[in-house]
Amino acid sequence: MVTPSTKQHFIIAIDGPSGAGKSTAAKLLAKRLRYPYIDTGAMYRAVALKAKEKGVRAEDESALARLASSLRIAFVGGNAEGRVLCNGEDITEMIRSPDISLLASDISTKASVRKILVGMQRKMGGEGGVVLEGRDIGTVVFPNAEVKFYLDADPKERAQRRFEELARKGIPVSFAETLEEVMQRDRNDTSRSVSPLRKAQDAIVIDSTGLSVEEVVERMLQSIREREK
């Protein structure tokens, strides 16, 4: 097992498109390093869930910003089985439905919402010794992170992973619908004017196509070992 240096507490940024395996890899990496894990995408999903519950339209940026400011989002319960709390309510399962995923992707294009959530993320991870994953961690949230990864995979494989995840949760959806959701999120994430998904110049690229999560994490750990030296 790799343990964090007593003198260095790295901020580890993991970016990449939907379905690339970021969350699974980040959780396992955080567990191996004994670092906290922060799923920044879950924060946008939390805003999306509450916007849907309160009838706030995705086009109403000012209302979304006020809503985001009112939320207390926390990650509790450890790395592997961590839960997402919003204003004390466990929303872990509720934020994983396809409709919330697409709504969160739309909401993530709003500059004022991103500003609020990025502020929260910097407060959570600013002391270091943390693993964060999302779309703009290494480019916007922590551009000076000590270790950056960009995790990618073939779109069809990403859709298959997502399809199997939804099937395990009993959410009825076809593979074709899941593939379209993945492609739509890619279009949203890469084309938005505010903090678009892109690879940081100093990011280590890992293509997870055909790799197990253990193989992905081992590659990450090797890079971290080299950085620690």
C-alpha cells in the first residue's frame, strides 16, 4: 500500500468524460492513499436534484445560483461506500438517475453556479491530502495540483459501464438511450463556454478501455510514487 508522505500532502485531480471510470478509480485511489475523496460532479447533481424538486428552471441562472448558495453538501462515510449529504439529507441514490445527470450537465454551464461550487471545492480540498474528480479539477479548481490525471475510454465502453450501473440499480433504460446520454454529456461538457472539459497540459492521460479499475489505480499509484520522489 502507498501511504502519503509525512511532508507532502498532494492534491490529486482526476478529470475526464462521463463513464470513464473516474468515480470508481478515485474512490479506490483515495482508499489506498488514505485520503478523503470528493466527487465534484455529485455537487452539480445535488443542485440539479434540488432544482427539480423546487421547480427551478435550468434557464434561470440567478435562481440556480441562490439555490446553490443555500446548499450544504458533504461527503461522509469513507471512500468505498461514501454517501452524499445535502442539507443533512442522504441523496446518494437520487442523484444518479439519467434525468438528473442531464440536468446537472445543463446546470454546470452556468458561470455563477460554477463559481459557488468551485469555491466550496477549494475550501474542501485546499489543505491537500485529497482526491478530487470531476471535469475541471486540474484546469480550473486546482490548476496547481501536484498530480493530475485525465481518465478517458471509448464512448461505447463508457456507455456500457453506465448501462450496467443503471441496470444494477433497477433503472429501466436501453443501451441506445444510455449511449445517447453519454454522447450528449460529452457535447455539453466540451462545448460549454465556462470551464469546458479539457485535458490539462501537465495531466497524465490514462485510457481505461479494457482495463480493470485495479489496473487503472495501479498506474495512478506508480505516477504518484514517482512524484513523491
